[in-house]
Amino acid sequence: MRKRIEDLDQNFKTAPVQAKAELTWRTVNTAPFAVDGLPWFQENGGAFYRLPKRAQSILRESLWILGTMPSGGRVRFKTDSPVLRIRAQHSQPELAMPHMCAVGVSGLDLYEGPPQNMTFWNSSRPGHASAPYVVTLFTDLPKKLREFTIYLPTYNGLVHFEIGVAPSAKLAAPSPYRRKKPVVIYGTSITQGGCSSRVGTGWVPRVGRQLGIDVVNLGFSGNGQCDLALVPLLDELDMACLIVDPVANMGPQLMPTGYAPFLAAIRARRPKLPLLLLTFFRQANEHYLGNQGWDQANAIVRQTYRQMRRQGDQHVHLLDTRKIIGLEPDPSVSRRRPSD
């Protein structure tokens, strides 16, 4: 994976890209740009990964590869530029999936406004799987200082990313969030942003916008399995709260042995960290396949929560999603059998 990304980075430097207008191209590694949702961005030397590079040797390969995809990562800034373009190159050869379009997998979403009052403006249309491309997000606007957030790809990496503005444009730092510390969400493909039509419409970025807060997306598609190797990395994060949502990837097979030990390992390091435990919501195939053991898996979440409370843990909380989202007749996602 590292060699592939290095090769692509070299290609970006040498591959021709047709210029559409005179612009000043800026990387986002320094102020006034803010890169949020990627806690190890500076340590990683500006690589758009969700996990630190040093963790590659201790994590399962599939978990690591998913961690190189910057789902939930955001670039924030203010500018009065009348034109805004992005120049990007991806690390993965597939721009789309059978069940997700290229805009949802590899796109970049532009929102305007401060964290608590953002409005969707535009999405990029990913142009090439392994070559750099330029996308115009807007042009010919009146010159006025505006605040922008660009959401990064959900299921693809970024080898290179630059922002193009008018040469005379002002750039300034974005507005602060309503809370200083981010909320970190650990979970599965739905956490990562699976099946959403755009990278900014998964439930994690929506929560961030609705609350006006910083969020860190640590959802790993098919691999939210309470890996103990992640616990020291979670401990490095100065977070307001940790949301734990792995049930869909563990099911009745892995929950009995993996769930409680994962939480115990977190508690051993962070005894007062607020934890919010989520059950797994209902899914479409329960209409014809039955419950498939999800009640059993969710029962372990409730049992673990009650046990932690009985032991005096006042910082653990439970959100039973099945009391919020029922067995809907027209859901957004249809899942396979747990054994598939």
C-alpha cells in the first residue's frame, strides 16, 4: 500500500493537468487551513489518513487500508475568492462500488457556512482512478469573504489534494466549533459512511453539522470488531466522548468474547471518559430472514452497560437504536446475512 501511494504521488508530480484559468494552488498542510477529523494529520506529514502511519505494523491489513481512507476528514477555511477549484488524485483504483456511486465513494463535498450553520453547495465528480484531475466547485461569484468546509472521500484515499483560488484572494482561518474537543465514533461501514449518496451525508458528518462540533470518524467497513490494538491509539485522542458502535460487524459470534474486553481495556486507560454504547438498528432483511441473532448481540450491549453501571461507572451511557429506528418498510440499506 505504501509503495503504491508513493508511486502515485510521483505520477501526480509529473502527469499533465490542463489548466482552466490562472489560479494560485495551495496545499492545506499549514494555516490558515484547518484539517479536522484526521487527528494524526501533522504527525503523518500531511498524509490524509485516519490512523497514524506507525500503526501499520500492529493492525490487521484490512483495518489499516481502511484507515488510509479519510472518511470524515474536512478541510476548513475562509476566502473571498470568486472561484474555487480542487486538484486531486486518489490512491485506490476503484472510484465506485456496486452499491455506491463514485460521488459517495471518492467525491469531495463543499459546504458553506460556520460549523453550526452549514449549507451544501456542490460535489466533485471524480474524474480518474489513478491520475490527477481538476474540478471546479464554483466560479464567477461576487468577491466576499465566505467560510467553506470540504469533506474528503469516504472509501478512497487521497495521494494529493490542492485548492485553487484566485491569485489575489484572501485566505483566513475558519470559525471555531461549539466545543473544543471532538466526539470520536468507532464502528462499522455505516459509521464510515457506507451507502450514503455523498461523502457529507453519512450519519457522522450530519451529527457534526447539526451539533456544530468536531467529529472523528473511526468506522471501518466490515472491520469494526473491537480490535484491542486500537485501544492505545484511542487513548491518544483528547476527546469529549467516544461512541462505540461495532455490533453489525461482530454479531452473535464475536460479541460474547470481544465486546466487553474492548470496553474494559478502554476503561483501564480512561476511567472517566464518557462512553456512549449503541445497539444495532433493525435492517431490511429481517422482514424475510427473521432476526438472525441480532437481539442476542444487542443484549450483550445492554448487559455490558448494566454491569459497568453496577460497578460504579457513571460515565457510560446507552442508546438503544431499535427504540428510535424500527423495522421500516423502505430503509436506506439492505444487508446480507451475517455469515456472508
